[in-house]
Amino acid sequence: MIEKLPVSVLLTAGNEEAMLPGALASVRDWAAEVVVVVDEASTDATEALAREGGARVLRHPFVSSAEQINLGLASCQQPWVLVLDADERVSEKLAASIAAELRQPRFPAYAVRRRNWALGRKVRFGDWGFDWVVRLVRREVRFEPRAVHGVAQVSRFGRLAGELHHLTFRSFPQYLPKVVDYALRGARQALAEGKRCSLPMAVARAEWRFVRSFVLRLGFLDGHVGLVLAVLAAYGTFLKWAAVWSRMDEP
């Protein structure tokens, strides 16, 4: 039997029955523990599939991704925790890199290169092509709430070799609601921080987002997918700042 690493894999999920099994399969052979925090509002087979996959399940109403993660961190039993989303997959090279680094750890946390996929294609450029995220942390680390995803509260971190595959944009019906949801969350955080925006400025911010993604960050080299991603990024940016302009009275 292969000796498993002193790592708890922590997933947060809600209505992720289609994606959760793949995430579990990418870690079950080498992680000592898998914990899944399930949103209590989840209505599909997410919780059952997590248990079938050998995970320990915690149920908690969703408030923010950071709160779900911090709840899970407090329940993990291994000294190291790898935080995953249900639509992410750990590559063999990344798993090997984790194993090598944990023989003599040098940092309290590590960032991984997240390789994003859109419409079945690997994204190499644009805003999605340069994506490093802190995901392997000591168990005592906590995540600070942000508009969309929590951020690990660490002052320094290392980087690991290998890729974390992120199957985030699988179809338009699946992805478009995320664009709107993330934009409105971002608007609420901006308003809470006292930020304001005029409607012309919202348009200008959207235009800049498109230019940055498609031109400056070479998104055009990803072809049609790069164009789609740049347009959707601009659309989400406009929604966020237009909502700030409107002061977004509705909860």
C-alpha cells in the first residue's frame, strides 16, 4: 500500500454531483483525509457522492466561501490542508510536487498554478492564463472573506510545480449565471467599502478589461475562446460597476 501524505483535502460544494467525483478521484490515492463541506441548501446527490467517495462530510449553510473553508479547516485532522473546488483536479505532477515539498516544508503555505479550461479547451493566455492561487496551507491558516473567493491569510508562501486543472467554463448555460453572481457579489463588496462609480466609468472599466485580457495579456492567441473570455470579462466588469452606480438597493 502506498503511504499517504499528511494532507487533508478540503472541498466545499453545493449541487456539485456532476463535478465532485472527479475531484475526489484526483486526490483519494495520496491524501490521508478528505473533508467535504456541503451547503445545506444543496438539493442533489452531492452529499451522498462525497460519502461514497470516502470523504467526511460537514453540512453548513453557505454564507461565503471563506466561512465554508474556515469551518472545514477547523475540522481537518492532518497538519496540511489542500483546499479544492469541486470543478478542480489535481494533476499527477502537482501531487508529486506536494509530496516532495512536504518532506521538508519551507513555507506555511504554497501557491499552485491553476490551469483553467473553457469550452473544452485549455486556456493559455488572457486573464485566465496567469493564475496562481494559494491552496496548500498549514491547518491553522484561515481564509479572509472576499467578494467571490476567500484569500489565505499568510505573509509568505512558496510555489509548487505541476498544475491544478480548473474545469470552470463547461457551457454557456452553466457559466453565465456565475458571471452575473460574481459581478453582483463584487458590487456589494465595493459598496460596502464605500466605492462609487459613474455609468461612463463603468463602460470605461469594461473596455479596459477587454483590452487587458484580449490584447495586453495576449488572449487573442487563444483564438475564439480567448475572444469569448475577454467579452465575458468585460460584461461582468460592466455589470459590477453599473450595479455600484445604481447603488444596488435589492439584497
